[in-house]
Amino acid sequence: MAASWRELVIGHNNEPYSLTSWPTDCQAAIFDGVPELPDITVYVEALERRIIGQPIVVLDLHTPFLLRTVDPPLHSVTDKPVRAVRRLGKRIIASIDDDLYIVMHLMIAGRLHWLEPAKRVPRNVLATFEFPNGKLTLTEAGSKKRASLHLVRGSEALKQFERGGLEPLQISQHEFAQQLRSENHTVKRSLTDPRLFSGIGNAYSDEILHRARLSPVKLTSRLTDDEIATLYLAMRESLQEWTDRLRAEADGVFPEKVTAFRPEIAAHGQFGQPCPVCGTAIQRIRYADNETNYCPRCQTEGRLLADRALSRLLKQDWPRRIEELEG
């Protein structure tokens, strides 16, 4: 028997779908997600406490597909100390002596782990950075390997990784408004565009928009001054609060629970769960490997946004308002 639109939108017996029944790569995308500004910031702080001033004893690649550069050679970092670690967008950059830079992008499912010196490196590791005081490993869940490692020489070489986005926690409301209105896109797309804003991705943009009570598909050209002011404040509060939360959660230990799917999150990854503000079931728009989550009552005046695949399948049966789902 074919599933009804209610089951397709909100799940069988009014329950949200169990993500554990999805393919592994889909689970990796939903449960993890690309580490964003708060996650990368906490990673950087954890690395600073452990590897600044420490020489790289061994850099061991366990797969040839991770490294995206050939010159300078990898062995050129051996026995050289790390001088600084910083975030560039969603990348982590480690500065090494002799003007060398290691650039890591974790993508969707890449994660970093810290092991004590005597601990054995697991089999599923893509790379191991061995220091006198411990080992930093890079892993990536799922079958699609997208994480990348670059080794470059000179600060000029880092410009290829700069997308031009402004730092969300370092800009004024006026700068935010100018950047937001520089192109006419949906507000969701603008927040996640690395050419406009640095370090915001799928997960935290959902949180920002939920806090600002704005539709993810509203065009930036139609935002009022008051809406932009609200969005600016929501952006700063969401990113700072989550950075503080993740920092406190790590509490000096290397962060191991880096994921976009958390029970404390208001919207992202919460499809079918009650909105923490009004209790309405969180809805979603799915496209490719991404999912946008929103509350129809708080953000879209009760309107259900069209999911491209499902609305094409259901055609005229696609519900238009949240009241149709609630019976």
C-alpha cells in the first residue's frame, strides 16, 4: 500500500523517521555535518593547548587520496615545531617553521582525535600526526572520502583558500546588512555562502534563522531593517552560545562529540520533533546531501515549504499549511 502524504512528510503513525534506517552516508551527513565556526573554534583551542611548540615527529598518511599537494613534500615538516593554529572559514591551518602551512578541511564526516603517546592508532585513520606528547589522527566516516590535506609554503599560498567571507563575530550590524544585501538570494543561502560570511554552514544557519523567526527561503532583498537587525543579533548569539557550550562540554578534554545533530539544537536535524518555542513539529526541505529544518509556525506563518522531491511526487496532494498535517 502506498504511503500517504502525512507519512511521507511527518512519518508513519505521526512519528518522525528513524534516521538509523537510512544508508550510512546519509546518516553521516545528518548526524555529523560539516564542522562549522563553533566546532572549528573549539578544535583550534584544543590543538593550541597540545601542539604549539611541539615538533612533528612523524606525519603518516594512510591513504594517498587525502593529500592534495605534491610540493613541498610531506617530509619537509618532520622535526619542525608548530608555531600557530587558526581557523580559516571551515578549515584548520597549522603554521610550521620554515614558512610551511598545513591546511585541513574536514568536510562532512572528517573528525580529529587525540591519542596518548602509547595508544595504538586505529585502522580507520586517514592520517596521523605524531608529536612527542601524543598523536593527532584524522578519520572520516562513510564511503565518500571528501576530507582534504594541503601542505603549502608561504602565506601567499594561503590566499587560494580564502573565500572572502566576513567573520560573523567580528563585524558590525552595518557591515552585516551591506554584505547580506550585496546579492539577492534566499537568506539561508546567503548565510551559508563562504564568499559572504565565514564559517556558517547548514546546521547553524538553521539555528540562526529559527532564533530570528525568519523563513529560510525569504529573499535578502525583501528583508526589512528590523529583520536584518534581528537576524544579526540571532547570528551573534547563536554562534557565541554554541561556541561557549562546546567549549564547556569539552572542559579541557579533546572534543570528540563534534556533530550537527544534538538534542539541545532547536531546529537542525529535529525533523518531526516539537519546536522548543511553540511545540509545532519541525519540518524540512531536503536537497542532495543537505537538509534545511524550520518551524512553520515560528518562521513561515504556518506555511509548509515545498520539498522538491516530495512535492513533485505528491503534486496537488502536497499539504500547504501546518494545520493540514495536524488534522
